[in-house]
Amino acid sequence: MDASQNSAPAAPTAETPAIRVENLTMSYGDFVIMRDLDFTVQRGDIFIIMGGSGCGKSTLLRVLVGLKEPAAGRVVYREGSLWDAEPEKRDQILRRTGILYQSGALFSSMTLAENISLPLSQYTRLSRKDIRELASLKLALVGLAGFEDFYPSEISGGMCKRAGLARAMALDPDILFFDEPSAGLDPVSAHLLDELILELRESLGATFVVVTHELASIFAIGNNSVFLNVDTRTMTASGDPKELLAHSTDPNLRHFLTRGQE
């Protein structure tokens, strides 16, 4: 065995990437979804995972957040390799992350403040008063000040997405993962959510990893990306989506980024 595999991970520096994906293969049984994925998410990126239907975008997200083990390869956070770590260490790594699911995934029987308070009560020793104040602060950050005592059924879909984002930020994560954040939203609400993501990146300095197929969002917020090619079952490009559109000669990527309008 390579001696480097037994050594402790190097101390993170300002240049240490948020996430490195190395030689990653994803499969369900013998069926390979994607193979040989190699890319880097830098700190402060809004990183887009993009590709056509069935390419494995959501599966990749599940691998990155510890919900599905890869068939091969590594996912390396600043603290070390996620899937090589012991369960307790893996939990510590993932504690620095937050996830916004497609539906917002709010508990319908709980108010917005109660939804956001849940992780704070589980993972901190803060008083109920402090937790309530933090929940109000997180809601204010996403434009929902004054909605603490509303239930999910009493607000719009776009507001539910914002509340879900507030809950994802409850523990002040370094990395936020979004699974199709614009799904089910009208164009105006989707645009407002994109603007909110940009504002939060600037104000919080967090890193965002976003699964999306929405071109408007890809070009509006993404500064780095990976393209998963469903035909070849591997990645065929990575980088700033706008630069990829300007310079790539990959026909599948260009078709995706132009929706076949070239």
C-alpha cells in the first residue's frame, strides 16, 4: 500500500480546494452510471453539475454528501477522504455542509422557525431563546423576516425554497449543496433565487454545489462546472460554463448549452 494512504491529511491552507473528486465511478450493481470523474471545487465557487436527463447528476450529489458510496475513486474534503473515513469522522466532515432539496423538504407540521431550529437543537447547546433568534436571523437572510410562525402550506413554492435554504444554513456550513433549486418555480421566482445565491456567496463566503439543467441559472450563477455526458458515461468538460460555451468544440456539450439552437 502507498505510504501516503496511511499518513494524516495535510493541514488545510487558503488554497486548499473545498472538494476534490478523483477517479470516481458510480454504479447501481453492475450498471455504471458515470466513470473516471476528476474535478475540483474551489473554495467560493458556485459549482454547477450539469448534463442531460439520466446522466447521474443527482447520483453524484448523493455521493458528495455521503448518501451513496461510489464504486471506485475518492471524494476529498479539506479534512480528508470522505468515503475512506470512519463513520464518526465522516459525520464531522459532513457537519460543515448543508443541503437544499428540490421540494425544500420542510416538515409540514412545523412552522418555519421550528424547521430551522431543528438542527440547531440537535447539534448545539444553545438556549431556546438563542435558537429562536438564530432561526429568525436565517429567515431574514433569505428574505423571510416576519414569517417565523408561518407553516409551509401558508407560503408560496418560492418562499418554501428560501425557507429550505435558511434551514440548510442553520449550522453555518462552509459548503451548500442544491438539488435542482429552480424546479417547480416560475421564471421570476427562479431568477430571485439565483440572485439570492449570488448575494449569499458574497456575504457568507460559502461554496455552492448546484445540480441544475436550467440554462438561465447555469449562466447567471455558475463560475465553475462539470458536464456529465450521458452517451459516454463520463465527464467531457469542466470549467466556467460561459467559457465552455465560447470555446468548447464538444458537440454534446454545445447542444446542451444551446439547447440545440446553433
